[in-house]
Amino acid sequence: MSKYIIRGNKIFTPDSIMSGGIIVNEKTIEKIIQEDDINKYRELPVIELKDSMIIPGLIDIHIHGSGGWSTSVANKNHIEGLCKYLPSVGVTSYQPTLGGEETDEIGKILETIGAVIEDDYEGARILGIHMEGPFLNPKKKGAFIVENLKEPSIELMESFIEKSKNNISHVTIAPELKHSHNLIKLLVEKNILVSGGHTNATIEETKEAIDQGISLSNHTCNAQSSIHHREPGALGGYLLDDRVYCELICDLFHVHPDMIKIIIKMKSTDKICMISDAIIGSGLKPGKYEFSERVIIIDDEGWSRLSDGTIAGSTKNLLFGFKNMVTNLGLPIEEVVKMSSYIPAKLARIEDKKGSIEEGKDADIVILDKDFNVLMTFVEGKLCFASTKEEVFLNEDI
């Protein structure tokens, strides 16, 4: 079915929640039509969705894995498996995230992801690679292995870019580290998004780094110097500067709901990018799993920690945070759509093609029921997930 209509009465476009239809032609949204005009296109097949929510595909620019698939291994099956799995949780595009591994292993993983990008793969589209590390501050290591962290190095970064086949689109760095300023300059010149994270920077160091080109706060509040009334830290610097966007993990475990409200009040939904920070164990049963050379324990409530109690990424997907923002924080769905689709598309510099339901854009569309369960997911016009089909996208080897 190369041309068809998705019909419903809750289509979330940038301008309104409308009743009507989306004409999909091959990979793109050809036309958005009002309900009264649907009869003009009787020759086209129609997917009737009635009261289901029709939203743009979610975009996750900070994700380490899910469903038993990891972005931290040099194995094409894992990357391709993750691409197939993500539409089942409403994600149509993503940036595989790595950087906490040994240097040689990072190079192999970058080569692997680069090869997948150049190949013909199915499912969620890869928008480039996010390197969260290895240029992070050991004092804010989170779940990263200290021995794998490095001082910022232009030579090393250039080798990573080469190994990825120029597919690195996003790098997280602790800006207070020695030589970080030179590295930020290099990344900005290469049009690579630079985020500040795993940082113990003072507010003055943070301000300087923003002036140099940092424009995103990596998983805001987590693994960054916090606000004190005599030293507002990195968090204070990112919240105060209107040039900076803020990533937010919205599982209500990493960041307190009231802190999320404070950040939204300060930054507005125009500057917030929802992320999952999900790891290999997301979507799996409680147990022990390997992630970035560490053993991760997922408890009975589904939260992931190291053996010492340190939070180790998230086991919740982006849609889980989407539901939280609507049902627990009371935000309008259209605002949550913006933070989980359009803003990440903008940061990935592909908002002209993805991130909203508009004519001429890719037909990345997710259908949700009233409880925010995924019914169908279309990636560039292709049906990649349907809840009525008995398909297993989890890694059955885990």
C-alpha cells in the first residue's frame, strides 16, 4: 500500500488537534485533509482510527539500548535489532548513544554503527551517533567506568569521527576539563551538537562553555553540579541561558516531578528535549544485565542500578515519560508532543523532515490508545509495528 489515508478525529498537528485524514504517499505526508474532504479521495485505502491519538513519531536523541539490544557493542545485530524494536514503543528515529567503553572498543562500535547507517536496515531511523563520553569528569561519572574516561583530545575525537564515517552528530563533554575549549571549537566547526554533561563545572565555567558553543544540557539535573545559593553550578548556568536546551529524563525517578515543573517554568517547553537514557534492560524482566562493561541490576519495580546503588541509566522508554508528563504533571498532549518529537528533531537538525505531522515531511506517525499504548507505528510511511500482530522484537538471546 504505497498511498493511503490515516483517518481519525485526534490528529496532533503543530497548529491544532484536528479531525480528518493524513494522505501518505510512499514515504511522505502528501496532504492533510479535513473530515469533510475525505470523500474526495474515495479511491484511496483508509485506515480508520476513530478516537485513537495520532501523533508524530517520537525521537530519542539519548538512548543506550532497549529490549535486550545495546548500542555499546560492536555487533550489527544489536543495532539493527534496536531499530526494529523501537517502533513498538513509539520511537521512529534515534541517536544511538555510546562513549563509556574502552577507546579501542569505542572505535569498533562506531565502525559498526556507521556500517548499519550506510546499509539497508528496517525500523527506526538512525539520525547520527551521540557520543556521551569519553570526555567526562570522573567526579560525575555516574555509571561510567573511571578508567575509560579521557581528557578532551582533538586527535582522539577526529579518529572517532573517521571511524564513524562522519556519522557523529552529537557529543557530550564536561567543559571544565583541560583542553575542552579546543574540542568544543572543533565540534562546532564540524556542525556537531555539543552538550555539557557529567560535569562538575562552576557556573562561570559553564557560562564560558556556552559562549564557546555548548547548546544542550545532558540529562539535566543528573551527573552535573547542582544549584547552591553561593555557587549555582552547571545546572544554574544551563537554566539561566536562553541559548541552551535541556534534556530531561521524565521517568519521575531521575528527576523529581516538582523539579521538572521548575525547569519547564524557567525554560518553557520550547527549550526542553525529552529523552529516555534507556539501557539494554528497558522492556525486560527484573534481573542482572551487562551494560558498558558493568553489571546492571533491574529491581522488581523496574529501576536499574549498579551493585553500589548508583542509578544506571533508565529502564523506561520515551513513551513512558510521555505518559507521565500528561497524566502526572498535567501538561497538554500537544506540548508533550513538541518536547518528544519536534524539539529533538530540531536539535538533530532534521526538523524540515521529521518531528511533526505536516505536509511534505516524512510519514513518521504513531497511533496511541487512550492509555498511551502503541497501536501502530509508521516509519517513513511503512507500518513497522501493529499491536494486532504477534511479533517479537525483544532480543531473545538475553
